[in-house]
Amino acid sequence: MQVTVNGIDTRYVLDDESGGPWLTFVHQLGGDLSVWDQLAGHFRHQYTVMRYDVRGHGSTAVSPNPFSIADLAADLNTLLDALGATNTHLVGLSMGGMIAQRFALDRPSRVASLTLADTASRTPQDARPMWEQRAAMVRRDGIAAIADATLDRWLTADFRHRHPEAVEQICDVLLRTSSEGYAMACDALREFDAHEALRDLRVRTLAVAGRHDTGTPPAATKALADAIGGAQFEMLDAAHLAPVEEAHRFAALLETFLHPRV
């Protein structure tokens, strides 16, 4: 399904047969909504599940202008308005986790709960040149130039060996990502910093890290959790795409978090 969001033709998928509370998933840089297929199938019987492609990813159009993470959070806000959602449980992975943080900070009343996977609360100054270099490489040489290194960061060698079909799908999505869309997102990630603002966030939060994540080390996700009062922190035996590599354990964590014992 497609809808125009802030001037951008945006793809989304809505599983709304349950009539339950809204549960929204936001994907990683170089991904698309398909990264959530397994989890969407798990939760669609209890929740109204929404997934979408971020600007310049999947089947969503490339932005004609530079944008920030705040702009991407505004896209999510407009999309929820268009679909008639008052509020939602929000799950973000990597870049999606940064979008989710910014959305929760700007519109806390619309967030029933916040789950942040393999993500950080800011891009340190010393890491900003890396984003500039990656954007330049992709603009010059295309996504294929970074594909192997990306998959090495995203998934452990053991998972890649045992699940070649899953790796092939994830790689295909990455390679089909618009080079300019990817590079523009790198530019936005370079400037992201929500860390101090998170100290005032009053939204129930679950933060999940992959023990073997070299792209976003677990310490960065733990620092994010520590900044949010009362946030729960969990570690999974995975690399950067923990919700894929440890899908069953991630689903169990999320289900327990969404249904806290009184």
C-alpha cells in the first residue's frame, strides 16, 4: 500500500485484522519493512501491526532534499495520522531506533511504549567522519561496495552459515536500496544526538543489544537505556540485527514487555 507522506510516496503494510492496539516497526539503514516479516506475523493476532519503508528505502521514494532524523520522525507522525492511529507501541532497529527516539521525544503522548534494538542515542563526534566517508563511497561506487562489510556487521558468521536463505533476502534488500537514499540517511545519522534529551523522557522503554554487535556496540545501547529513567536493558546472542538473528527470543522479550505483570 502507498500513501503520500510529507511529499514522499511511501510504502506501508498494515495488518489490522486483530483490532488490537497499534504496534509499529521501523527498519534499519539499508533495509526495508520486510526485516519485520517474522515478528509482524507473530504479533498480528493481538495488535494492529504497521510496517513501512523509510525515505529512500524499499519502495518509498527518495527525498528531493536533505533531511534529518527529526524529519524522518515527522514522516512517521504523518503516516500514523493518515492511517488514523492515535498512538502506538513503537519498535525501532538501528536507524529505526533513532527515528523512534526522536518520535518519542517530540510526541510522547503518541507512544504507548518504546522498544529500541541495536541502536544508540547519539553519533559521537569521532564517528561522524565515518558516516561522511560511507555516504561518499556509496554515492561514488554504489551499495555493492559496502555490501559484504555490512552483512559481516549485521549477522554473525554462524547465522550466515546456518540461514543462507535469510541472508540472501537481507542482502537483496540492501543491494536494491537507492544509493542516494542510503547516502542521505547517512548524512542524517551523522548529526543525530538525542542523549541528553532522553533524560526527560517518560515512556516505558525496552532496549535490546546484540552481544556481538560491532556496528553499535552493546555499551552504546546500554548507555541509551541508562539515560531513560526506568528503561529495561537486555542482551541477545546476536550481531547487529538481533531481532532477525534471535527472532524468537526477541519476540518473547517484546511480548513480555508489552504485557507487564501487575
